[in-house]
Amino acid sequence: MEFIQSKDNKTIKHIVSLGQRKNRSKYGEYIVEGIRSIRDISTMGVIKAIVIRESKCKDKNIEALLSLESMQSIPTYIAQDPVFDKIDNTVNGQGIVAIVSKPKHSMESISIEDGVYITLDGVQDPGNLGTILRTAVAAGVKGIFLMKGTVDPYNDKTVRSTMSALHKIPVYEDVTLSMLNDLIAESNMSTYVTALDNSKPYHMVAYDKRCMLILGNEGNGVTPEVMNLCKHRIMIPMYGDIESLNVSVAAALCMYKAQEQLMC
């Protein structure tokens, strides 16, 4: 293992640079923090380097992680605590970060099959997006489309919320209105958008075997332009005195309801 003593070390500087979206796009890489998240992707061949906080290098959980066969060929560095502080984005971090290759998914090569898909139109909170991604994997969703203006899925807060889900489901970024329109038309996919007006309760709708659920921004919902592409409008009834649900909760309810129908 190489010992890092300077904040000007090229690996440290590279990790710092990946804090910006433009550099994540430029290098096709992002940062994963924490033992569990790194272990979950350790067999996928996507980890390019590991950096460990010096004061944590003898931690039994980190040692167990590094002992895995899948970790043996990955370049590993130990950084002095003041140096590691420069790349630590958590308050009580576990003292380990990884440089990871971003999954590559292209709208040009997509192949739509029967199942549930999700489109998110302008979701802004990283925690909400991360929770939706994680829930989508659990619900067996086939793919997620992020419209332009949606928060970056490789934002550090989003990544922490996903718990490695980014490598377990295709995520398509920066989808335009025309791209979404073509996808819906060419794949013969039925669309179900969450809306307050002229909508049916989500649990009383018959979901087609190839369906897309569309949810919008936390404050403003789905944009009119995207709404106009949708065939069905659905809503989640409020049985108590509250106006609406968090978008990640709404997405979870809709995903599971659609999937339950398709599996029957």
C-alpha cells in the first residue's frame, strides 16, 4: 500500500475533483464511501482505487473488506488523517472511500422489455433520488429515466442513499422531452403520471405489462410538457389531514402496486 502524506497527491486531488459533476462526466467516475457500499460492488470490476484513513487502517471491518479476493488487485492507499479529511464528505465516516467507474447506459442502445419503468421529472433532493433508486431495485423496476434538470445521481448525497443501487439498475440521465416521446412511442409503453386533477386512485388502475410511472419535482410536480405525453393519470389518496406525500414514498407505493399486478 502506498502511504499518502500530502494534500497535493494526485489521487487525493483527483478525488476532490470528482466532487464536481463536470469532472464526474469527464472521467466517467464517482466516489463511493463506506464499507458496506464498497463491499457490495467489489465483485463488479468497477472499483479503480481505494483510500483509507490512517487511523482506521487497522479497523477489523476494513481489514475484512480488504481481505476479500475481489479486492486484491485494486490499488489501495493509506492517507494521513489531515489528508483524508480533504476527501471525507461525512461527519462520522468509516474512513474508506473508493474511486468507481460510472455505469454506462445509452438511450441509443436501449432495449425495452415487459415490466415497470420509472421517469423522474425534475426531482431535486439527492436523498429522494437515492431512496427512489434503492427502492426501484428492490421492486424489480427495469430502468429509470432522469429528465434534464433532475439532480445528479452521482452526487455524494445521492450515492450514500442508494446503497450501491446505481450498479444494479440501468439509469438514463439528461433525457429530453423528444427522447422521452420517442421512447414511449417506439416501445409501445403505457404511461402513468402522478397528478392531482382528473386522476384515478393508484390502486384502482389496471397497469399494462409494459408500463412507465412518471413522477415530478417535489414542489411543482410533473411539468405540463411531460404531462401531455402521458395516457393515464394516477393519484395516491390522502386519508389523513395532509396535502401530499414525499416523492420517494409516492414512488415506492406506485412501483410496488404496479409490480404486484404484473406478477399476479
